[in-house]
Amino acid sequence: MYLKIKSFLAILFLFNNFCISAQKTDSVKTDTLTFWKLKSLYTLNGTQSSFVNWNSGGRNNISLNASISANAVYNKEKWKWSSDLSLAFGGIKYLDEAAFMNLQKTDDKIDLSSMLGIRFSKKSLLSINAGFKTQFADGFTFPNDSIAVSKFMAPGYLNLALGVDYIKDKGFSIFASPLAAKTTFVMDDYLSQLGAFGVEKGERIRHEFGAFIKLKWNTEVMKNVEMKSKVELFSNYLNKPQNIDVNAELIFIFRVNSLFSATAQWNLVYDDDIQIRDKNGNVGPRTQFKSVLGIGISYKLEN
């Protein structure tokens, strides 16, 4: 786990240097960078709680969440190439003796997407979309924390799609593809043998073919309040096309000043191929929901 945390910090460092270099190069007005728009946001949120003779009870703990959100857009004549990177990792550690060595994840995400398109009208492009998702560290279902229920590349998701990208304005776009492929990776022997995340038992890869839709809406709700939202829908032509996979994200960023901000994030996921056990022991596909709220340091770079 600590090796993967170091990898996260290394990626953060590289993106920071890349964006700073881009800003410096832009000041020289080079021809190449004229067509690039680069933006990145770095956040670090944390809490610490301690209790001494506290009547209501509680456990001493410390919690940290770090994230990177980066975007690069190349726009020249008929061509447009847009890439987005979203990384997040966070955890809470209880400081009592019984659980001092346990780190419980509160956030863990690697999400990279890229789209290359050629315009055939003012607001529409014929585009190829690629997306990749996985996580940094092992995941557990607490309090049963002895066996990992997910790992790096278990699952991992790769999406490829050919379709039309309609861009209404700089904040709203819809990509629709009737030709899309989704590949699920489970690169762990134990989880593979269980048939986790929809792969056949003993297999590591599952391929699906179907239709894909992606909606993005980013806007400034009011002064110093920014909203980012994304919805991805996938239907497998070959197996229960009526059961649509859903991946939705909604983020609000509240800026106090150039250095401090608060964030509120909600994620909703539904995948008919993922079997989840509830508290009563029943197993089946279920809607997954995650909420992350935080306040801390944020730093923004853009050219």
C-alpha cells in the first residue's frame, strides 16, 4: 500500500512540474502551446480528532485526502484532442493501540480519459474516446478487513468508443457511440477464482461490446462556487442490454481564496455484473454510492 501511495505522490509531483513548465513556456508565446489549454487542481483535505475523558465517547484519529484533477485540450482548425486525469487517495487512521497499524481507505481513484476528434460542423466532431479506471491500494469491507475485496487492476476498466461528440459550449458536451468496447481486468488470482467483477471464474479479462454515452457539464454556479459533473452509460449488446451500467460523478468546489477551498463530491455506480453482499448476506447487483466532503488546501494552475 505504501508503495502505491508513493506512486500517487510521484504522479502529483510530475504533473505539478509539467503544468509549471507549460505556464513558463506559454509566457514566451511559442507557436505550439498557443493551441493548448492546460489546467490542473491539487487539493489536500484533513481532519484530526482526539478525546480525553469525553463523555460521549470517540476514537482518536487522523484523516487525510489528496486529489489531482488535470485537463489538457489541444484545439487547432478541425482537430480537437482533450484529456482528463483524476487521481484521489485518502484514508483514516485510528490512533488507539488496538488499531494503530490499520489504515482504512476513504477515497481511492485512478481515472484517465482521452478523446480525439475531427470537426464536421461547428459544434460536432467525429471522435474516438478512450477511458481507463482502477485504484491504487487494496480495498476491504470493514470490519472484516483480513481479505481484500479489490486491488490495483482488480478491477481495472478500459473503454474504447467511436462516435459523435456534440459540444454545446465550453462547459457542456455529449458523446454518443453505437460502437463501444468495454474490457474488465481482474489481475489477482484470488479474485479471479471467485469470478469477481463479472469475469468468468478463473479468468482475468472480460470483453463487452455495446453502446456508450458520456455527458459532461462543468459550470460556475455562482462566484467562487464551481460545479463539475459527469455521467457515463454503457449497454452491452450481447448480454442483457436493458441493464445499463451507470457511472456518475458530481463535485462542488467552494473557494475561500486562492489557497483554501471546500469540496463536496458524490459518486453513483451501478454495474449489473458486480455482485455485492449486503448486511443480511444476500448477494446481487446493487447501486453503489459514495460521498466525500472536505475542507483544506487547494492549488490551481492554468495557462
